[in-house]
Amino acid sequence: MASALKKFVPRAPRYVFLSNEEEFIRFAPKDDKDHTFTTRLLDISMTGLAFVTSKDAAPKKGEIIKLELPLLNGKHIAWWGKVARKEEYTPKNEWLHRSDFHGENRVLIGVQFLDLPAEFRKEIEELVRTKFQELRKRNQQERQRAIMLYILENFWRLVTYIIVTTAAVSILYWLAKPSENYDPKRGTFWGKRFEIFHFDESSE
């Protein structure tokens, strides 16, 4: 029952970093000051984050680790987190460089922040909001570029379409325009609407 209810628990907005956003994170075991690892940050929210690392460097599930993560304007914060998820990393789209974790088994680590101070939470919230705004702006620019590219590639086709459409509308307007012998009270006699199309059989 509890597992079925998990899907209805709302999650904090989570920003997934793009392939060209090389954001790095440092982490270290709680009681180990001699070993610090640096790796790529995959996503972040106000409640936690995820990163990928090698199998040898991966912390255990349930382990407390210290995190140092980047914020806006070159700022960094360091805080504690608990490993809530650990699994083999098999991305749908391979975006890591070939040199990353070369010859190593990669592991995805999901971390939940522990009692995150309000000021740190506010900084992370601002980071996530800014990243989503940048993403929307990039998507809008991509759409605009796609439209401009389509117009350039189909310029003469569009010009031809406009000319043909304009000509068709003009012809329809001319055909629908009342003639001089049109009487709004009586209408126009059959065959007198467009005399250029009227053929007098007696002339044969």
C-alpha cells in the first residue's frame, strides 16, 4: 500500500542538466577527510540531487556524505546528504565524453539533503528557477531559428503560394461582385449575371 502511494507524493521541481552544462560536484564520506571525489552533477532540486560516479568511488546506500555543489555567480555551498538511491547508470542518451569514467562501471547516486538550512535552500531554489528560465529561453530561440530556417528553405514555395492564393481570392471577389444590371430587389435574370459567359443560340 505504501509503495502504491509513493507515486502520488509530489516531488520538488528537479532541473536536469543538459549535455553542454558541465556542472561538477565534489563529495566525500562523512568520516573520511583524505578522500574527495569530483564528478558530474546530473540533476538538482530543493530536496536533493543526483550525480554519476565510478563504481569504486560510489558511496553506499544509506551512507552520509558531504557535498560541495555549485550555485549561481560562481558560488558554492557545502552540506550533508544521505544516499537514498544507488543503481547502475544507463543513460537513455549518452552525453558523457568518451574520456569520462573510461573503462569503469558508472553508478548513479541519488542524495537527499539533510536538514538543509533555509539560506542554502533559498540559494538552490534560485538556481533551479534560473536554470528553468534559461531552458525556456533556449527553447524559444530554437523554435525561432527553426521557423526562420523553414522560411529560408521554402521561400519561393511560400511566395508562389501567396501569389496563387491572392489570385484565387481576387477571382472569387470579381465573380461575386454585382454587375451593373443587378437589382437587389429582383436579383439578376438567369444568364444575365455575367454576359461574357452568355451564349445566344440565335446567333448560331
